Amino acid sequence: MLLLYLPIVLTSFIYLFYLYFTRTFNYWKSRKVRGPEPTVFFGNIKESALRQKNIGVIMQEIYDKYPNEKVVGVYRMTSPCLLIRDLDILKHIMIKDFEVFSDRGVEFSKKGLGQNLFHADGDTWTALRNRFSPIFTTGKLKNMFYLMNEGANNFVEHISTECEKKQEFEVHSLLQTYTVSTISACAFGVGYDSLDDKLETLKLVDQIISAPTYANELDMMYPGLLTSLNLSIIPGPIQKFFKNLVDNIIAQRNGKPTGRNDFMDLILELREMREVNYTKYGNYVKPLEITPEVMAAQAFVFYVAGYETSATTMAYLMYQLALNPHVQNKLIAEIDAAVQSNNGEVTYEMIKEMKYLNKVFDETLRMYSIVEPLQRKATRDYHVPGTDLVIEKGTIVLISPRGIHYDEKYYNNPEQFNPDRFDAEEVGKRHPCAYLPFGLGQRNCIGCDLADSNLSYAL
């Protein structure tokens, strides 16, 4: 008798499963927003969820599919999100109406390393941003330049040694060695002479950080669940590693800045303040206490943002220089002339004055964006300018830098590596929001100038 009911039970279960995991899929249709048809459970990111395709490529494909739409309705798993195509709307969201979209909307427990500049939202982010912005000023970067100089010189020696051993080697791993050493020196004061025994540990840390997990997908399906369960997307061993690292540095320096001018020195200056006072949209907000956990969180994001992203960007740049020898020759000529005119020294000012070098980096970042896609969350209902659409509170909006950077409306022959498209005259012809390698507005990458200087020095 039970066997007779089994097909009915299974069919009912499958039907309920289908209803549950498609319950939101009429959201954009009911609002007359066009978009691709979602699939059960996965929405529009099945290939990303199954680790078959990068999410940035998927968003670019969706962006390209709707050239006449200002916005496109998409589903990340079961969560409705809005992909922004129109650059005027994008400007409102990222700049003009920033107070509505100040949060990234990555929801997980902010205990431990979660209180960092990249992931923090609301009042915590405002406090951290206001306090940490001065750390990345031109003056502070110049004070770190001697560390980059030492790292770049060691990098040249390392390459020379490798070339004596073999004529061919894998560039990306070579560049990882450089970026992990310079970031470790600039961030944690790890001397280059003591790096050998720490490199493997730091690379292992990076492997754990970048290992695929499904925490993000869980957050997409059930926003707020990770926060409710006090779970983090940052693995426990990583939290322990950076907490111990910062505690040890504080102890070694007796809790005081040493004059080394690295990131930890600046954090120790912050520690002496203990609390950060700030206002948000003119209103005073309760100060944020600067605990060892908060300091470790900033050290964590400084390392993550500066290590692999820099190595990958540099590898892409090397690849394009190999494919385009005329660009390589022109760049070498500019570098040689600049170094010669500066008596063989490389300085911060010299790098900033090298126009072709900066254009080469800009073009590399156009073709190979760092963060895909950009993400913001509406903190209240928002009427989209020029449309009848209202973005409801809590909705995630997405921006595809890759889609914009490869849009022929803004860049002719986008597949071609052409630094000259960043001549001042050409840049002036484009929409100011047509270039987004580091984001845009107040939540852009706070350390982009540091990353640019570090890579320029190495090159």
C-alpha cells in the first residue's frame, strides 16, 4: 500500500520544491523589467554557482544581451537583483544618491575580521572610512615608498637568479612572490631578509581565502541568514591567523608607532585614539571603539586587496606587453628616459609623471577589471531617475565593469589593447562613469593609489 503512495509523495515533494525555489521569479516581470529567464534554484547564475564560469563574465553576457535597456532584472539564486546599464542612472546610484546605496549588502557576522573597510556597512563603514582615508594620502604613500623600493630591487635580483636557472618560468607565481613580499613589508613590517620562512605561510593563507565556498550563494538565497546564525564568510583559521599576527606586532612594538611608516604603524597611531568620532549626514553617531579585532580586520583586507589582485593585474599587463611589442618598446623608452633624467632613482613623483606608463595600467584595468560585479544595496525605497521603476528597500543593484569596459558605445575595438584610448582628449569624450576598475564614489577602493604605485615600481 505504501508503494502506491510513494509516487504521489515524491511528485508532491518535487512540486513543492519547484514552487519554493521559483517563488520570486515573477518579481521583475510584474514590474515590467526585462531580463533573462531564470532556472530553478540557481536563477541566472547557475554556471557561477557550479564553478563553471566567472560571475563577471555571466554579468557581461547579460549586459550585452540587452543593449537597449537601462536596467535589467536578474536573479542571483532566488534573490531578485537589478543590473544597471545606463551610466546616468549608475552615476546617481554610486555618487549623487550615495546615501541610499552606501551599503554593499554582503551580509554575514561582522564579528572578528568582518569589521573591515570592504565588508562593513552602515555606521561602522562610515567610521572606518573617515578614519582610514588619511592613511592613504599622497604624503603617507611617499613615506612607504622606501619599502616598495627595497621590494622592487629584491624582485629584480630574484628575476636575475631565476633567469640563470632556466629560460622559461611561470610569470604569475613569480609576481605573487613580489606582491606578497611588498604587501607584507608595507602592511606588517615583515623585513625582506626574514620573508623566506613566511612566504609559504602567507601563500597558504591566500589559498584558504580564495578556496571556493558556498557561503555567498547561501546569503543570496537567504539574505541575513549568516548574520542570524553568527556565521562568517571568512574561514576561522584566517581570523585566528590575522588576530595573532596583529597581536604579535603590537607586542613587538610595545604598542607604539616605531617610525617605520608602514600600515601597522598607522594602525598603532589609530589605536592610541581608541575611539573614532564621526558624523553621518550631519548627525553625530556613537563612536566606534578601535579594538585589536578591528585592527586585525583592516590588516586582513589590506593584505587580501593588495596581494592577489596586484599579482593578477601585473600578469595580465605582462601578457599584453608580450602580445604588443610596439607598446612594450614605447613603454621601455619612457621608463629609460625618466630614470636617466632622475639620476637613476625611481621616485613617487617620477612615476606619477610618466603618462604612457599610467595609460598602460589604465588600459590593463579596463580589459581586466578587479572586482566583478560591483554591488550595492538600497537602504530605502528608491525611484530610478528617468523611469517608473522603484527599487525596493533591501534590493541589491549590480554593475558590470566588464560589460561597460567592452561596450563599443564607449570604447572602439574593445578587444584591442590600446593605451592611447586614455589620452586626456579621449577620456574627456567619454561618460565619467565609463571606467570603473576600482569602483566609483565614496565606496571606491581606498588603496588604489598604493596598488598603482607598487605595480608601477615593479614594472
